Amino acid sequence: MKYYAADVVFPVAGPAIKRGVVAMDDQGIVKGVFNPGEIDENLVEQFKGALIPGFVNAHCHLELSHLLGVVPRSTGLPSFLSAVINERGNHESKLEAAMEEADKMMYDNGIQAVGDHVNSAVTAKIKENSPIKYHTFVEVMAANKEDVVTRIDNAKEIEFHFDYKHSSITPHAPYSGSKFLFKTLKKAISEDNIISIHNQESDEENKLFRYKKGEFLEFFKKMDMVLEDFKAQARNSLQSFLPYIPSKNKLILVHNTYTSIKDLDFVDRMGRSVYFCFCPKANLYIEDRIPKIDNFLLGGHDIVIGTDSLASNDTLDILEELKVIHKEFPDLDFNETIKWATLNGAKALNLESELGSLEVGKKPGLVLLEGMDTFKLNPKVKVRRIR
């Protein structure tokens, strides 16, 4: 048994404890969380800062790790997507080493679990050998009706290479799918298949669905995509596609940079389980904008945090994402945002029985936030993995 103490302990499932103590066995399983004075100080390893469970990165693309610094900033989403498609095949000699480095970077940055999107099986070996728990989302893109069945079959073949208990098939985004894809996918997946879909990352997506206008039409032309069945919906994309997503499946909506209060009201009226994932550094990289997080707080919506890929970020670090959020919304309570980065993410990925909080019986990892001796996150805080 080992005992770890710090200025503050955030169990996440309960209130923060000043000068608290965390007990773990040799396997990293939590055996207890104690108040000061309950454990002999001679047995305790003391740290300056705050102790938390390992982070959960709810959204990443490990297979794009070789594009670090390759794609220009602030181009808007359609141009960013074009650059990724054009560049991803040009640096394949660096791919395996870049993915291994990214996986190590996330672990060193205190990340215990990752929701990772893929279009191929290239990340399978790394995930098998990683100390990180991955849930792999195999993306399906099919704008035309005749492609749908083939694309879903291809996704099932890719999924075969990953842990079947922690993988699922998901539409990539509203603009890369179709009503027929969503309807067909509903019949092709089970109710325990988690869906994680890019949502309203750009206002161009809303323009496409409202008016069938904007930069996405040029993007489709460049990609030789013909939107034969697509019709303007006179409403935002979220309101257009959400009714076709299977209602019993857990759903993660990623980015939500241009999600409006009316969109949130629409989600609430549908009465389904939705997690809203924010990747603020990637949103700034691509669109120079982050979501209006205070709108999501009004309705008590479930929030999780992601990093996106190294194509749209300079690091894979959940602490850095939290810093951006707290800088933009200084009135936020760290007791709340730490849940987004840990327990909420674990719940979204069906990993809450093992990860996300310092509770007896869990193996959540143990992370020190150096330089944090109050309940307030400041820009100088650094992350250090303890267990």
C-alpha cells in the first residue's frame, strides 16, 4: 500500500479535500481517500499541488499525428479538411513513430483513456500495447446513397482489428453523411454502440443545411462529391440530422463551436442522452473561435473534453484545454470542469466503473497538478503523472 498526499485532493466523485490522502495498492487500485490526520504522516508521500484521477480525452485522431505543424491555422473548416485530405498521404513514413510519440505524450500528460476516431486500422497495434485505455470510433462517410452499404461494411472490417468491447461505428459528420446513411446505420449497429459525431465545428455547416450555400459546396466539388439527394433544411445541421440518430445509443457531439441556444433546446426536447465534447485549442486553430460554453451550462448539459488531433493542435494535453476554457470563462468552477475532464469522459466512453474518479476499487491513474494549491486553475500549473 502507498499513500499520497497533496495540498488539495480532487476525488471528483465527492468534494475536494484540503491536505487529503489517497491510498493505492501496487496495481494502482484505489483503496481509500482520507482526510488529513487519518493516516500516519510517516507513511505518506507528500506533494505540492493537487492530486486528481487521470484525464479522459474524449476526442482524438491518433492516425493524424504525423500532421503536426503541417496544416495552416485559421483557414476555416472546409479548407482545413481539404489540407488534411491532401497532406495525410504525403508523410506516411513518419506515421508510426508519430503515433507512438503521441500515445506516449498523452500518457505522460496524465491521460488515462481516449476516445479515438479512425478511418483505418493503422492505430490498432499501438493501442494494444498502450497503458492508455482506448475506445475506437470507426468513422463512416457516405454522401451518396449507392455508397452507404459498402462504406458501412468497410467500417465493420476496420472495427474487427480493435477491442470489440471498446469500439464502435459512427458517422463522421452531418456534412459527410446523408439521411439514408443515418437510417441504414440505425439498423446496422447495436444499442450499446456509442456514437461520436463531429457537430457544428464551422458555421459553414449550418449554412449548408439551412440554405445549401457556402464553402462546403466548393469543398464537395474539389472532392468530386455529388450531393444528389441533399436538400436545404431551413434549419441548423444539428436539428436536421439528430432525429435520424438512433435514440437509444449514447451520443457524443464533438466541437459544437456554432451550436445555438435553439439547437440546445431542440436536443433537450428530444430527451436523449447527449455528451457535448469541447476541443477549444483545435477550434482556435481552425476557426479562431471556441464554443459559448456558458449556454451549455444553462441547461445542465453533460460536458466532456477532447484534444482533437495534432493536425489541429500543438499538443495532446487535457490540462492545456482546461486552461483555455478557464481563461475564456474565468467564473467557471474547477470543481465542475475537472469532472468534464475525468468522470464525465469516462461515463461517455462507458469506462466509469474503472476510471474517472478516485473511488475505492477503481484504477483511474493518479495525476499531480503542480503549482495548484487552491481551488483555482492558473496558467502556471503543470501536469505530472504519479501513477
